[in-house]
Amino acid sequence: MTNSTLLILLGDVNDPVNFTFFIGCMAMMAASAFFFLSLNQFDKKWRTSVLVSGLITFIAAVHYWYMKEAAMDGAVENITAFRYVDWILTVPLMCVEFYLILKVAGAKKSLLTKMIVLSLIMLVTGYMGETVFRDQAAMWGFFSAVAYFAIVYEIWLGGAAKLAKEAGGDVLAAHKILCWFVLVGWIIYPLGYLVGTADGQWYSSFAELGLDMNVLYNIADAINKIGFGLVVYSLAVKKTA
Ligand SMILES: *C/C=C(C)/C=C/C=C(C)/C=C/C1=C(C)CCCC1(C)C
């Protein structure tokens, strides 16, 4: 490979994968500005929820800034590291969002702890499969998926679901939409994982789908972080009015 082809491959903004990092970064920044600047209009009780929405997109914006640089440099391992640091901070914050919303129905700290522990198991095992134990990506991905489905169970059918029903009205409606985000929006992540770790695994055919792991992760982040935040925002709008 000549130096100029290398340059085109590595430093090219027009590369469609790199481009999704740029647009993801901009979207996260814009969303953060939107959430932060809206804070004053809310009752104190709901301000915290919208603040957390803004923190989630802001933390993501900072990591996307670094990930887009790493993508431009072709530093694939750095992308993965930034990605998981981002998730380890933002996914627990999404658990906090569920908890804050359900506090009106008397949600206890133990619900928050349970969800955070499950999300950390999901992410740490996923990280192991993508990095240290790549040969056993299937097994680590399976452990991660178990924790993921435990979260899905908790919010759809478990204690969190019961609290949402007790709260009723706007809270129940918002909880339901967030549940759909976790069930449908979050499923893009394991799909990205299957695509990204397919090499040499029994699911190696996923590598032939023509999908890119980072593009899938970037799309999923935009949907889940910004969309999720907007659901919380509109609940706060309704409750303040
Ligand atoms: C803002 C970031 C979010 C909402 C990230 C969510 C990440 C997941 C739901 C990841 C799940 C995974 C599995 C269920 C199995 C394979 C490994 C993971 C970590 C990609």
C-alpha cells in the first residue's frame, strides 16, 4: 500500500464509517445544549431527570469527539476502549432515569442498584468478548445477553413494571416508551457485536451481511441516547404544565 492510499483510508472524512462518528458527535452536542438550556422551565422535581438526559448526551459527545479522532487515525482498539468507557458511564445513568421517573410511585434504591449491577455485568462481559477473550466472543456475548434480558424483564414484567402501573398516567406512558427503547433500540448493540466479532465464530456469516459494527453502534447510540432523553423531556414538559 502506498502512503497516499493509506492516508485516504485513515484520514478521510468522506469515509462513510468515519462520517457517522462526526454526525454522532454533532448530534450529541446539539442534544446536550437542548437539554441543558431547557432546564429552567421545569419544576424542581423534574429538572434532575432532564439534567440526567443532558449528562448522558454530553458524556457521549465527549467520547464521540475522541472516537472520531481514533477512527480517523485507524486506531480501532482505542475506539473500543472509548466506546465502553462511554457506555459504562451512560447506561447506569439511563438506569437512574428509570429510577427517577418511578420515584413518584415509591421506587427504592434497591431497584436502582439492581439495574446498575445488571448493566455493568452486561457491559463488562461484552468488553471481555470484544477485547481480551475475543476467541470466546460467543460465550462472553451470551453472558452479556443474559444480563441484558434480566434488565428487559425487570422493566417490562418485574418490580419496575409494577411501580409504573401504580404511578399510572403520564409516568406509565413514558415508562412504556422507555421499555420499547430498551427492547428494540438496545437490540441493535448485540447485532453490532455479532457483526464485529464474527471472525472464526459459529456465527461467522454475520460478517458477510455487509454491516459495520461501529456504524450499528453509532446509529444505536443516537436513537437510544437522544430518543430516550426526549421521552424524559416530554414527560417533564407534561408534568410541569
Ligand atoms: C448509550 C449506550 C447504550 C444504551 C448501550 C447499550 C449497550 C448494550 C445494550 C450492549 C449489549 C451487549 C449485548 C446484549 C451482548 C453483546 C455485548 C454487548 C455489550 C454489545
